[in-house]
Amino acid sequence: MAMFEECDQNKNQRLDGSEATDLNLHIFWEVPRLGSTCISDTEYGGIPPVVFLLSSLEILHLNFQALTAVPVHMCRLQNLRELSVSNNPLLESVPGALGHLPNLRSIRLLSNPSLRTPPHEVVGRGFASIKAYLKRLAGGFTECRRTKLMLVGLGGAGKTSLLRALMSNDKRTAGTKGEDITNGIDILPWTIKSGDGTEVTYSTWDFAGQTLYYNTHQFFLSKRAVYLLLWSTRQGFEHAGLEFWLSSIASHAPKTPIFVIGTHCDQVPKADIPMSDLQERFKQIAGFHFVSSTEGKGIKELERDLLRVTLEQKNMGEKVPQVWLNMEKKILAARLKNSILPWTTIQEFGMEVGIYDEKDIREAVQFLHELGTVQYFDNEFLRKQVVINPQWIVDVMSCVVSVKNSPIQEHKGRFLHKYIPEIWASYPKELHEWLLRLTEEFDLTFPLPEDKVNIVPCLLPQEVPKELSWPAPDLSKNIKETKLIYKFTYLPAGLFNRAQVRLFQLSDGKLIWKRGSLLNKNKHKALISQTTDFELQVKVQGPRPENVIFLIHEIFESLIKESFHGVVYEFLVPCPDCVLKEGTLDPSMFEGSLVTRAKELKAPFLQCRKYFHTISMAQLYQVMPSDGTSDFDAHLQNSLIVMQQLTSDLSTDVAIIYSSLDMADDKDSYRVNPEQIKRDLEASGLSCWFTNDMDGTPMEEIMLALKNCKVVVALVSDNFESDSLSHDLLLYTMDTLNKDFVIVVFGDSMEWQNKDLGMRIGKHEEMVMVRNKSRYNPERISGMISIVNTKLENNQPQVKTPPSVFISYCWANSQIAQSLGTRGKPEALGWGDPREIKQNLENRGISCWLDNDQPSAGKGLYKNIVEGIRNSKVLVACISDEYAVSDNCMMELRFGILTMNLPTVVAIVGTGNEWKQSEVGILIQRSRASKVYFQKENSEAYDILEAFVRERLPENADKLVQKEAAREAFKSVQQKEKSKEKKKHTDNSAIQEEFELMQRKFMRHIVSYVSSLDEQPMPRLLVVDFEGSSSPG
């Protein structure tokens, strides 16, 4: 506690980033750990020598220690399979010989900030990359001191002149007056030596300063670099755009050093710049300099400081396998004649220097990509080529995004494919398709699916299209609206346009402009727009708009994590009650960080600032985008409940399947239109699923219809038997779903009866012989309807009266449950037992639902609970401290109060009262529930509870429920046919959205888990598909 108080400098009982770092530093040295008393131990790195005598050792974990190196003695452990040396802040190197241990299957080197060998880029790619690197390192290495030198700033700041001055012998230049402006990026090598002879090689990148190029610059802003940010003292600090560039570099490379350099100091000797303020806000600024490239003023001082700071970088002196550098020499030699090489040529280079395994060659190329020597894209299409001259790829991009007039600009950001030969006239025709795909890989363009055109968002017009309309949501059609707002401390150039590219599959390319896009997905439409220089807004309309919001958020989040590491932003979510209760399109917005903080502190609710709604944390979790795997279970649980609710509303009496070859219109004088079967069944009061296009309807929709119907009507013919789709659908109905079916015969031929399908159906099956129009008369229609109704009646389950009251409780509060083995503390038991409460209510004539009474309990995840709550009229919640911390109990309470709006009565059990300060207390207050105390003996408790329950039940509720159940058991759907049809279309899209959302959450959870592993590439998710076999004979 004393250590905490010492680090809590502002005395607010919380540790911010720097304070937490101080605490970690104290703990690191205070807690005994290996290596902390022998930091200078170069032979063993702090590991006790006896460890290396354990010849049978297979697993060795040395995490959270003070090791400085993994010594070569580790190679004595020939049986070692797993070595974990993570979270060692002083660890600098691992020996190459470790890569030759025969049984080694895992090396974990995570969170070692001082590690140089292997480099962090190699560690980030996992065990296979680490081992390949170490094996090559054992064959010889070179200490590498190379990095990029990035010159950025507005046009005319003097970047090119400064670079020439630095590279000249006399540290000055004649300037660039009269020369063409830099178009894109110019790349040159520069090698200098320090006073002690240490040599550093820079790859200098001179970035064009025109605004149009900012969208391409972001692809080359590297973490392995030093930045020179130039501004012209003649223009003044206010017009230099320093904050833009500092923020941009901080977004892409948050820890790389930056020198802020004022140029033309010979003309403005006393330029004013707020150094202290900038240094405070941008910690990575390494220094301020004022120079004159024409007179040589300040150039030597800048070079000296630049060299000093460069040599302080962690990647300086890292050991690189000599064969990788030999391969690089081959590539650099080829650069004299080529800028791009096929992968086969790169493989030949690797074999010539002694790298024979293609995986090892790929590792070497990946490392050279990170050094900036090559540009390599490891995806299925682009990996066939390797760009060996980075300047070449810059020139390719400059052809698309150029300050010079081009057909793309003339067509307002639309890159028509017919102009490809003109845009890339200087490049071989056989590379044109590869170059187009390259612009897509860089998120610079995206293709329109129906047209031969790519959109270049950064060249789109600024104006909002006049055709854009955003109507008010129509709640009568189940069209709701929600939104998400992003507020950035700094919004990097290109982030929004790259997000537009990644969302291109949801856009038709017609309603898109530089600061906005209209998207469409599953009967939802979304409007994403950059509303200010610091704010983005996402609005979505549809039956399940929050799911599309989550998808778009994932795109933004993944893009930021991938390319804009240092961006600081806040997202805001709407108050659910503002949207649902007030119907406002301008709801109060909650900051995501506020919701997260409230969750950490276990706050039960938050209050909106506009209408002062009291919102439970559970409601906010549902509209909050997932922040990773921590809330995966809660989100998945909610999705399952929603899916059950949606699919239950999709039930139909009949699904009709047929062969598309049997489709005929009503004008056909001989053949029966399959749609006529649907019309006649619906005219009799049956609800039907039918599609006019069997071949074009998504399989997911057909399968969903078959699952949610009661009887399948198959229009069987010779065409049906030979059509694999219809044939398989009927077998799926019979064998997998085990549903009843009715055979309606189409066509004059009965040959199908002698085929496999006919044998499976059986000749004893009663059929409706429609065949053709002349035979399809009222008598046959009546017979068909009669057979369908008979099937429906036979399949109708016995009507069971749903209980009137749902009792929600925690098993720990039941003496009966504890006596049967349920774990619970003595203080969890009060006078009243929830199971006795249920029995008492039933003795008084009130039917109750209790989990342990359900015969099918446990067979479906949450299914019984959800159905029990949905079918009940009153919720009786047996509240206690134990109830408040139970996830399942809270799920029941939220669903009953927030989703179903059930009248609620609270029976207070157990012995504690801490639940009053939890979410339970807020939900009870929200539901205006009456309370009955069962904690201590109370002779009137059961009478009061009965009275409260009956007040909330409809008069004679059990009789009413039984009548309703009997009446709706057979024809519940047909009573609201028109409204049902309208709702059906909406729910299909809602189900599709919810299903896709569950898929994305599941895959995100799996990817997060897999990424935490450090194993060789192998299948990590086993999917088993069981196929039933037919019985012998």
C-alpha cells in the first residue's frame, strides 16, 4: 500500500500511465527475481548454472525475470521442447545456436522491450520465424546499423535542399530554384561515420509536400526510421503545418524520434516556435534545429545530433544472418536493371547464397521488406512479384494520385479500366492487372463489382451528392435507426478514405464522395461521413442497425490497429432509452471510455444527459462494440437470445420446394405454375414459404425456411429427381430434419418413382396427382389441403399450458438445493426457500415455471429459460447478494424486465443487502416492482406475495392462457397474414445480420486465442460434420 501511495503523485487513488510505470519499476526491483543481483553476468545471463545440467529438462519457463541474455549454454538441453522467456525487460539477445535444438517446438519472447536479437519484427511472426532466424544466425551474422531517414513537411519547406546539403562534402547546396517539385517520394542511400568509426546507413525518403500526396505517404511512414520535419521560417510557425505532421507521424510511428527543423534561417534569423509546448505534447521530438542549406548554417550540428539519436535506437547493432545480407546484395545488384522481379527469381537468389527452404527465403524477404529494401505482399495474388526498388512502387502510386492532370481526376476519382494503358504507359502491359490489385492492397482504390472501374476515394469530389436522401426511420415497418460517433484528437489523412475502401463491398459506388459513403447490407443502409476534421459519424437504419454498426466499427478498429497505432480517439454510443422511448434522432451519447470505466468499477447504471434516463450497464453493453474477448460470453449470450426470438417469429405451416425446370407462368395452357400451389394453400388459411427462383435463392434462406416450417410440400417430377438442388433438399427434409412432407406430383411421367428418390419416398406414401392443368381441379385442390392439414394435426404437440409465473432464483439460496449437493455458504440461506415459494404459489392455484422442474432442462443453451420467460405473465425474482453476482440470474432479470417488460414481484431471500447497490437495485426500481421479505420468518409473506402476483396477472390468467394456447396451437400464424408477411421479410434480414454478427464475434474470439499461441502453423480449429449412414440392406 505504501508503494502505491508513493507512486500516486496526484493522490486520486488511481494510477495513470506514468504512475503505473513507476509502480511496475518499484515492484521489478523490490521483488526477488533471477538476474536482479547479477546484471553484469555475461556468461549465464542471470540464469543459475545448475539449470544447464538438467539434461532431461523439456519445459523451461523464465518469465518475469531480470535476465539480460539467453546464454549459449542453453544448447546443452537437447531434450528441451518449450522455452518461455517473456516479460524480461532487460533481455537483449538469444543465441543463434538455439535454433538447432532438435526437439524445440516453442520459443516465447513476448514483451521484451530491450530485445535486439532476434528483432521484434521476427518475434511478432511467431515460433517458425524465430527458429528460422536463429538457424541462419548460427551460420554467421553481421551487426546491422541501418534505418530510414524520412524528410517530411509542406511543399517548399526545403526538404530536397537539406538532403543535398547533408550528403555534400561542404554541407551546403545551391538550392532547387527552377527545378520540378518532388512528385511522390524520392529515395536515396546515404552512409556516414561517427567519430569512433561506427558506420550508419540511411535510406533517405524525401516526401512530396503537396496535400494530394498525403494519402500515399501514410503507407511508407515507418517505425524503423528517424524523421526530419521541416518548416520554412519565412512562412512562420502558424502556417507550417507542424501539428499535422507531428500528429501524423505519432499516429503511424508513435515512438520514433523526430527532429523539427526550421529552414531559411539566413533570411529569418529569429524565428518564433513554441518549443516547450510541442515537446510536452509530442514526447518523441528529439530536438529543434535551425538551418540554411545554401549557407551551410546548422547542418553539421544537425548531422551530429542525428547520428547520436540514431545510434541510440534499439534496432541499431541488431544481428542479421549473413546469408540474408548476401541475398540482399544480389537484389541490390539486380536493381540496376530491374525494379520488380518474379518470385521464382528471388528463389534462385536464395539458393545461390545457401537458403534452400522456401519458408526460409520468405522469412528473409519479409525482413528485407521491413528494412525497406524490398516491398513484398504475402497474399495469393500479389506474392508472385517482389518490388526490389521502393522508388518504383512510389512512382506507380504517383501515377494514380498525382498533382498532374490525369483521366482519373477528369472523371472525379473514377479510375476507368480503359485508361489503364494511359495511366501506366511506362509499365509492361502484363503487369497492369497486378498494379491495379496493388492499389487495392494499399487501400488506395476499390473496384465496383458490376463495372470496369475502380474508385479512388482521395480524388472524389468534396460535395455531397444531390441524389443522397436519408429519410426518417419508419417504425411501423420495423426500420430503426442508431448511430456511432468517433472523436479524434487527430484524424490522420487517409484513414477515412481507407475505411471507405475496406467497406467497398457494401457500396455501389454511386453515392460516395470524399467525406462520405452510403452503404447497403441486408435491407440496412448506413451513412458514414467525416463531419469535421476531428469527427466521424456512422448512422444506420434497418431492423437490426446495431449489428451493421458493429461491423463498421470493426473495420475502423482493425484499420487503426494495423496502420495508425498512435491514434487517440473516443467513440460514443447512443442512450438506448432516448432511441426507444423518446424516438429522438439526436439521442444523448455515452463515451465508450465512460462505459468501460463504469464496468471496471462495477457501477450498476449510468444516467443520460439529455432526458436523464437511468440506463443499466446491461443495456449499454448491448449497444457497445465488443472490446475484445473479455465480454465475448455476454455478447454471444445476447445474440443467442435474439436469434431464438427472431426465428420463433419465422415459423410457417408449409415450405414449398420444386425444380426450377418445372416453373411455368399462369398463361401456360398445360403446365401448372408452382406458385398456384402456394396461392391455394394460403387461400385455405395456411402460411407458406415460397420462392419464385429456386436456383437464385441463397441456400441459407432455403434451409432456414425448411427448419422453421411444420410440413414440406415437394412438387416432384422427373425434373425434380434429376435436379440436384431439389433432390437434395427433399432428402435433407426426410433424413436430417425428420419433417413430415407431402408429395404433389407434377408432369405426366412417373419415371422418377423407379429412381433413388422414388425408392426413398416409397409407393405407400399418399400423393396428390396434379400432373397438369386439366387434372388440377377444385376436388384435387381440396384433397391436397386435406392431406397437408392432416399432417399438421398429427405433428401438433400436445397443448401444454405455459406457467403464468416465472420464478428466477439462485440455487445457493435454496436449502433444498444445498441439501442435494449445491455449493453455498450458510449466510446464503434465509427463512424463505425459492423452491418452497414456488410450491406455495402452486398450492394456491398459480402455475409456476422453475428450472429444475423442466424435463428438457439443459438440452438447449438458454432455450428453456428464454421460452419460460417469454410465455409467462409475471416475473417473481428471488433477489439476494448471491443472485446479484450470478451471470445466469442477471441474464434472466434483464431479459424479463428490459426485453419482455414483464410485471415483476421481488421476493428478498438470503441474508445480505449488498444487492441494493448493484444493477439489481436499478432494474427493480426501473420495473417498479413490489417487494416481499423472506429473509426472516414472516407469517404474512406468502399471502402478500400471492396478492402482489394476482394483481399483476390478467383475470383468470391460467384459464385464459390455456384457451389461448389451444386456439393458437394449430393456426396461430394465419390470424395476421398480411402483417406477418411484411414482418417476415424484415426478420429474414434481421436474422442474417444477427447470424453474421455471431460469426464475426466467434471468429474474432478464435483469432484472438490463436494469436496468443506460439506454435508452428497447423490447423487450430477442428470442424466435424456428422453424416448419417443408411441402414444395411
